[in-house]
Amino acid sequence: MATKKTVKAKPSESKIAWRFEPAPKAVVYKDTDAKYVGSEPQHPSLDEQDTWSHREYRIRIARTLNWYNFTQDSKQSQEWLLEFLNRNPRRRSQAEAIKKGELSPGSTIGYVLRAGRLGLRLKFSTLRSVVRALKLKGHDSRLSPVAEEQVKVEVPKFNIQDRLREKAQACMGDLEGVFDDFVKNEFKGEPKLVDLLTKHNIQPAHVKYIATAVQRNISEFELVAEGKDSQLLEGYKHWGKRQVKAVLAWWQQALNDCNSYGIIKKAAKAPRKKKAVPPEKVVAKLQYLKEFAELKLKSVDPVNILTAEELWVYNTKTRKLGIYIADSHMGKLSVKGTKIFGFDEATSVQKTLRKPDKQIKEFNDNGKPAAKKWFKSIKSTEIKLNGRISQDIILLKVYK
């Protein structure tokens, strides 16, 4: 039969928001456990802990909680939590709720408080998690053995979305570390979240996960600033109004960085190369009159419009002769559906021909420069073209 082993815990050196006195009692665990997992985690001096990076702190927290999870149970965790709550008159109602099963913040809270009493300096992000857990109301079914028997556990399939969310969570963990440094440095510094998002290569579509977490922090500190939540006020009572205002501004800057990152990523993204469309397909929907026997006119191949600077058209129904001139910025005319695009709306005009048979012959006898000069000499009102090509229109000529 395994024997019980007691280990004397060293006094607490942790200086955090709550007091962990009196000195903790020695923890009891199986001798066989000590053989495989070692004795209860002890922690170095506060000066040495101050030199830890955020990653080193997270590793220490993880190893400590793993040890308690292996050697202790929820009953022991609850006992440590109740000891902490009963030392504070304002929290005795919570202690009673936990005893009755009305409030179940989880075993981790008791283990964290135990580590704090043994000298582990709990960073602000850890303390905030404790405060949030203590604010939860109602029974947590995850702690109920009966509920666990009734629920069928299904292992979710790991996909790319899960992987991207993990990256977002890792980035948020680093941001919490930057925030801890901000508090430690007397509320000086910036989140520089754009650098963190770039480092973790977070995609714009997944910035929303981080933005949601940041917004949650903003909402919490807005309540602290308003002074309407008694539990939050107790948790942050060691801060003055100036510190709370600085913290709120810090998280708001982090939210602005989220928005800026999305804009930067979109700007840096190379534009998608459009697949080349065959010219015949571009002009396939263009409706025009192929031949007009009365004046012996035939339309040119509409494909030539795509490389033209000028297009001359004749409306057989209205007797109007028009010229499309390419916009100086576009350089060439274009076709989309049944319309001409890329033309200069100011210079692209049409005029009514009084004697079409004679005037069309005169037009055909002229070249590109002479045709424009001849067109200006027509005594008729200029009407601007709208780009629409119908089945009454002959495509007379194109000039490149």
C-alpha cells in the first residue's frame, strides 16, 4: 500500500493583487507519484522570475498545473479556492455558492492560487483569467461525473481552419505577454500588434478572432473605468484612474492595429492575373448590321475594334454617321457585351446625313485625317454617342 508523503512548502514571496497569507499548509500526495513526477513545484526568487520571458513563464505555469492535475483532485482544488475566498469578506458569498454547487469555476483556479502562495509571481493575464472564472454563474456540467457519462465524446477532425485558429491563439498569447510587460513597465509602451500578426503570418480572414478577444478586453476595462462592476473594481483596486485609462487606450490601439493589418495585407497582395480572353469571344455578343444593300455597305470585322483608336459607324435607320475616338488614357477602344467602351465621351459624336448615298461615297474617298476634316464640314447638329451598337448600325471603318 502506498504511503503518504508530506512536503513542507516554503513561504510565499508573491506580490500580486491579492494576499496569499498565512503560509500554506503542506500538500499531501502519494509517494509513488513523487517517484515519477517529482515533488510539488517550488519557485525561485522574485528577482529571478523577473528575468523570465513570457514563453518561460507560460512553460512554468503549464508544468505546474500539470503536476497538480496529476497528483491532486477537484476536491483539493476547491479547498484551496475556499481558503482564498474565505479570507476576503466580500467573496464569502461566492464561497457558499461553490459549496452548494451553484458556482463551479474549475479545478485550475485552485491550482493557480496554490502556486501563487508558494512564491510564483502570477502575471496580470493569469490573474485576469482568475477574475473572469470567479464571475461565471451557474453549474459547469464539465465538472459533473454524471454529465460526463451521458455525453458521448467525439474527437473533432483537425483541419486547416483549426490550424489557423491555433496560430491566432498563439499570437494572442504573445500579445498578452506584451501587455504584461506594459503593466510591469509602469504602463508605458505600445502593443505593436501589426508586428505580431506579421510574425505569425495571420491571414486577414482570421484577424477577427484576435479582434474579438481584444474587444472583450476593451469592454472589461470600460466597465472598470465606469466603476459599475463591484467584482472588477475589487480585482483592479490597486490601479488608479490614470492606470485604467492607460490600459484602455492600450487595448484600443491594439484594435486599431487589427484594422490596419487587414488594409496592409490587402495592399501587399499581388493583383490576380486575369486570364486572357480570345478577341472573338470579347466581341461575340456585339449586335451590328453585317451588310446594307441599299448603299452597298459592309461592316468590318468587329475584332479590329479592340486594337483601334477610331471607329466610324453608320446608323441605317436614323441616317447618322458617327465616330468613336479612344480615350487618351485608354489608348484603344474596347467592347463589352453590346457596347463600345474606352471612348472619349467629349469628342465621340454623330451627325445626321441629309444625302447619305452621296455623303457616304465622299466619306469612303477620304483617308483618316481627311475624313475628320470632311466630317466637321457637315452642316448638322453634333450628338454625343452613348456606346450602344444595335442591329441597325454598320461598322464602316476602323483606324489604328
